[in-house]
Amino acid sequence: MSEFKLESPDIRPGAMIDQRFEANVFGCTGENRSPALKWSGAPAGTKSFALTVYDPDAPTGSGWWHWVVINLPASVTELKPDAGNHSGANLPSGARQVRIDYGFNGWGGMCPPPGDKPHRYVFTVHALKTDRLDIPEDATAALAGFMINANTIAKASFTALYGRPA
């Protein structure tokens, strides 16, 4: 059995994330485009995937959800650049984005407070034991996270960093 792994041609694990993936809100001036992601080695029994991007260092008391995608078919093994476009048009058929902490459905790029120590951004793909997650259209990322974790049979992650000067 091969190892379940998540990779990106745009972001290296442990490295600083390029500014182009930064949000374009709250004084941040990035392109707010999601990176390309690829995964392989999902375990037998995988019926769908979910993808999350989370900043545990956000000064909120509960971190910050930057992207949540659910109902990715088991046949899908990658997301193209800008798959997180708010329109959803760049996602594989059947997949859907959940409302993130910016208050919309789609990719919300990095935008840590200026001068903070670089934040960690955890990219995770979850192999799920169900074909789809039936959650409300207005569900929060926390509710989606609960349902994702309740149905996860395996997951693969990498963490990268991003900070802004003071």
C-alpha cells in the first residue's frame, strides 16, 4: 500500500508561502487565488475527499478556516490553481465549497496581522468513508470540520508558513 500524501507544486512544506496566495482584504494585497494541490495513495474504501486549509495561529481563540471543499469524488486526485474561485466554476463536478471564516464560500488567502510571527497554514486532504456530506448550504466551517472528521478514514497534510512585516 502506498503512503497517502498531499503535495503542491506551488507551496513547499515548511517553507514560506508566496505572496500571490495572500488575501485581498484587511490591508492584504494578494491575488487571493488558491494553489494547485495533488494527492495520491488514498486507502481502499475511500468514497470521496474533503480538503481543508486552516491557520491555528490566528488570534481568534479558535484559529481561522481559509478553505473547505467537500464532496470531491473519489476519482479526483488534484485541484487546479484557482480551484477556490468563489464562483465554484473551477471545482470538479459535484464538489462544493463551504463558508469559511471570511464569510464566503471559496478560497480566502492568508492575511495574518502585520508583525505577527509567521502563521502556520495546515493543508489537509481527508479520505472519507461516504460518497457525500449532506450539510446545509449555510453551514460553518466548524460544522463541516465536525462532519469531515466523523467520516475520515485517512488524512494527509502539510504545513507551510506566511507572515507580513510590521
